[in-house]
Amino acid sequence: MAPKATTAASSRTKNAQNTRASSDAGGAHRSSGGAPEFTLSAEREAELLREAESLGDNASLFPGKLARRVIWASRIQLAAERDAADLVRTPFAEDEPQLTREEIRGLREKIELLRVVQSRWQAAQQRQERAVAAFQKPAAEAAQIKQSLLRFFDLRFKKSPEGQKRLMAIRAGSGDADLVQDASDLLLLCSEHAEAVQKAPRGEAAAADRLRELSPVLARMLADKTLSLEAVRSRKLRDAAYTLVVNAERRLRAAAEYWYAGTDKMKDYAPFPVSRGAYGGGEEEGEEGGESEEAEPEDGESEEGESGDDEAGDDGQSP
């Protein structure tokens, strides 16, 4: 009986060793959620923001899919920490700094910065979207009043070239900013012809009073629905933070290519898969080790369920 007990104990020890070895080898893929929860210190955040701002116009446009990109970048960072002993000895060119353990750990901070600034940009964007929605109802009412008052003044200025010219100027513009200005111009006409407006039989006086109430409200809402300078800055910082992450990944990938080209380890350093023609992100397409965009999202994650990844309204909002 004793030999059997010894054999069983030996088997358990061997299984435990195999489990640990398998876990170590697959560490980057096993940690499906990326790096553990991490908080960026205010001091380090300020330092990274300065680095991001220094990129200026060299920043790449963030192409979306934040949740999947954070997971992907975190896996690369975990793989690099695992392989740090090799990667820091990579013989980069003389004009390029050598890779350090601090730089490898720093990718984690850059990933967190991307999450932080993306959240700030999304908050600014959501405020703008709410303001856009709130603007619609009073704007529609003001547009209706505008048409009513224009009919009145069309009749009043039938024989006045100067008056017709003013009405043409009001009708010439389109869009929300023009509507706000048109309301102001019509209220001036109503003030200049107050007696005639009061006597008009189709409610023109009440319409003018209502437009007078709406005018300052519309002006304020117009300012709210336009991207503020702070919101524009948040978006630029988000793009710059994404660029910091991408640049860091590329250095790690170059080092890994030197050490592990042709081995299974290179799968842990694969670039994020991008669809052809994806705006701002096509530079990764076709790199060795990349996967098809049609690949099933890992860990049960759905692209449609990622908040803010599509960034509706992001395009065309530059000041």
C-alpha cells in the first residue's frame, strides 16, 4: 500500500507543476480582462498629459472600440512584463532609447490615461447631445413664428424696397445659428413697427411676445450645443493618449519580434485587428500576427455593447 500512496503524491505534485507552467506560459491570454484594476496618480496623470500634449498634430485619430483595445493593450503589457528579462536587452538602433522595465510598466499607466480622457470626452459629448436634443422643440416653435411674422412683413413691405431687402436677408440664412440671428432681426422689425404689429388681426403681437421670450433661451442653448473649447481639448487629449499607447505597443512588438519571431509567443504581441478602411486606425492593417476584424469578440464581449465606442457626433465637430 505504501508504494501506491507515494505514487499518488508524486502524481499530484507533477500535476500541480504542470498547471503552474501552463498558467505562466499563457498568462497574457488567461487574463482576459487585461491588467488588474489600476488607479493613475494625479501626479503621474499630469506628467502623461504633458507628454500627450507634446505630440501636437502628430497624434492619431482614436478609431473607437475602447473596451476591446484596452483589453488588447493590457495583454501586450502583461506579456512584456513576463518577458521583460529578454526585452530590455533588445539592441535597438543607436538613435532609439533602450527599452527599460519602467517603460514596460509605463504602458499600464498610458492605458489607464486613455480610459480617463475617453471618459471625460464622452461626458462632454453627452452634455452636447442633450443640449442638441433640448434645442429642437423651442427652435421648431421659433421657426414657425418666424414664418408667421415674415408673412405679415411681406405684406407691409410690399412697396418698400428697403423693407424687402431686410426680409431677404432674414430668409437668406439657414441652420441653428441663423435662426437665432433671424429671431433677433425680426424682433427689431417688430419694435420698429410696434403699432402695426399690435393691430394685426392674426395674433402677430402674441407671436412677437413669444419670440421675445424664446430668443435669449435659443441663444443660450445654441452655445450649449456647440462643442466647448474644453470638450475639443478633451477629444484631442483622447487621441493623443491613444497614440501614446500605440507607440508604446510598437516598441514592445519590435523587441518581441527580435526575440520571438516565428514562435507562439508572438501571438501575445499581435497588433489590434482593424477592418480595412477604418478611419484613423488603418496603419495596423496587414501586420504579421494580426487577426481578422470578423473574429468573434473574446470573453463574451459585444462591440455593440461598448459605451461610446461608435462616438456618434464625433465627426465634424471641430471648431
